[in-house]
Amino acid sequence: MVIIKIDDSYADGDFLLLRRHLSLLDLELVRLNADIDVSGGLEVDALRDSSEYFIGHGFVAIQRYLTATRTGFGIGMNEAFGIPPMTSHGVSLVTAINLGANYWKHVEEWTEKINKSIDAELTGNALNTFNQLTAITPWREYTCSNLLAIILEGQRLELSLLLPKIEEWRNNIFVCRAS
């Protein structure tokens, strides 16, 4: 992955692909959110389940971009996760998105483990992700949707609205690397 900075502009092919991908997911989210607004009764849960699905996949797509960008610059995960912008909960945007992506990818494994035994507990990376995520939003139905709502601070639930913040993070990496 190559990102070229010319003056105040960036040539970032992966970012352009991410923008396209998130805009496709947003087509569904906009439709689903409109349907939720006018719907009543049992179908709302099915609509919210669908929204959760697209938001979770959006987090995973963003996680891939974040990982490709930080590794392309030779930046370790801990350093990258400390680079602003920050959320209202005091964690960085990339930390919150990474938590959401990991939650989405692994929640079924975690649920399976916990449901197998009354004494089962999460350990290791699963427990660390769970603890960090629940410090931002409860683990319950629509965790990804709730996390997106917290990150977007009252804006519409559209993944593309994260792009300016992701650009800010990428730009901050350039500043960090230059100093």
C-alpha cells in the first residue's frame, strides 16, 4: 500500500476503495434506517439485525484499511491506536473501530464459549476486547450499531461519515512520521 502526499493532498488508492465500499454499505443502511423509522412491530428487529450486519462488515473493512496504512508506515499497533482523533470516551477512533471489527468477527465464538458452561469466561485477547468495548458501549443487541452511534455523536448511522475522521488519522500519521 502506497500513500503519496503532495502538498496538502494525498494519493491513497486504498482509501478510495474504502470510500467506495462504505458507500455501497451505506446504500443499504440508508434504506434500512428509513424502513426502521416508518416501521412498527416485529419487523423492526429484522431491520436492525440487517443494519448490524452491514455496520459490522463496515468496521472490518475499515480495520483492514487501518492495518494496511499503519503497517505500510511501519507503525506498531499500540502507537497507531494512540494517534488522534479521539472519541468522546477518551479512546482513539482507530481503537474503537478495531474493537468493533474484532467484536463483529468473534462474537459468535465468544457467545458459544460462554453458553457452553456456566463457569466459562473469556480470556486473553477476547477478554481484553470485551473489556475495552464494554467501557464504550454495553455488549448487547446491536453492539456495532451502538458503537457507530457513539463514534458519530448523533449523526446519521452511515459508515461514510467516518471517512473524514479516518482521513484525519491518516494525516496525523504523516505528522508523527515527519517529527
